[in-house]
Amino acid sequence: WKEVPPVEVANEQAPCKEVALIGDAVDILKFPIIKTNPADGGAYINTGNVVLEDPERGRNVGTYRCQVKGPQKIGINPERNQHGWTFLMDMKKRGEPFARAAVVLGADPVVFAMSSSKAARLGQDELEVAGGLLGYPVEVVKCETNDLRVPANAEMIIEGEIHFDFEPEGPF
């Protein structure tokens, strides 16, 4: 795949920065995230792209199940052998206490497609592949609470940390 590296833009140019809720102002339950099926364990973010970065592997943008567990808590569920799982297990093995993460909602359809596909190899940046398919760089912006770069033209970014004290997810 042809790759075009993302280009960083200023906060003022990023639609995802128009409204920022930080700290106690965050309440995910106020957003229209639905429980799709009666037997589900809760509401799920169905089209979120989870952004992770590893100092050795680079950036991963993957579509993983995101179960809403409370006003300020989401469960992220990459399965074994998915790139996100590999990134997280590498971080855990190195003794890192958590992984910084961002969930991107309302991304460009090509960004979403690359996040949801197996087109990128382990360690290959899905945003660079998306740029190659688009023919121009994906615009990114720095998160508010960490150093991750996320698609600037997204509708919403949920920032947080993934701690390695895992808990049950589902049923789904």
C-alpha cells in the first residue's frame, strides 16, 4: 500500500477541538450510545477507532469493541492476535502501568475502513495507509491529555488510559 504520513494541524483547525470536556465534566452516559441487543452487557460504541502508540511499534488505529461501563469508564476489547492486543501485551511485558489511548468517533470513512480492515501490517500506521488511499495526508491533532495524535476532522475523541488489571467484558 502507498503510505502518506499524517500532517499535524493547529487546534483551531480541528473540528474535534470545538468542544472539550475534561476531568469531572466528562460523562459518557450523556451521549447517545445505545445498547443494541437486549442481552448485551451494556451500551457499546460501535464505530470507534482506538488509537494506541508503542515506542517500538509505532501507532495502531484499530476498531475494537468498546463497552460503556460508567460515566468515565469504557472497556476496550481487542482480541488475541489483533494488533491492539499485541501492542498492549508488549507494554504490559515492559512493565508499563497503563497505555494511553484515544477512541475516535466520526472519522473520515477511509480512516474508519483502514481501522476496521486487515490492510495494515503489524506496526504499519493505518493513518498513513489511509492517506495513501486518499491521495493526501490525514490531518491529525494532539490530544488534550496525552501525546497521541488523532484525526483532526473527527466528530469526537474520548481520551483515557488502558490499565492492565483486566476485567470481564460483555456479554455481547
